[in-house]
Amino acid sequence: MNWRKATIQQLQEIGYVDLEAHPVYRQEAQTELKRRLRQRWSRVNYKMKKVYPR
């Protein structure tokens, strides 16, 4: 199964709801959900100088 093409609802169904699914498929669906929902790194503008109040 192509896990990257599956929707979030399908992954949740396989990973958490369907108890009769094969354990390997359940684990792969859960890892794909974690991969999609992980926090992305934000960009930092190092050129901006911080100005502190006096």
C-alpha cells in the first residue's frame, strides 16, 4: 500500500480503529500519521536586529 497517497482518515482507520488489521500495517499507518503531523521548523531571519526598549 502506498501510505503517502492515503488520506488522514484512511490512516486513522487503519492505525487505530481497525483492530483486525495486520500489526505491520497498523504500525506503518501510525508512523505515517506522525510524519505528517510533526512540527515543521520555522525560518528565522537572522538579519533582523532586535531592538530592546529603554
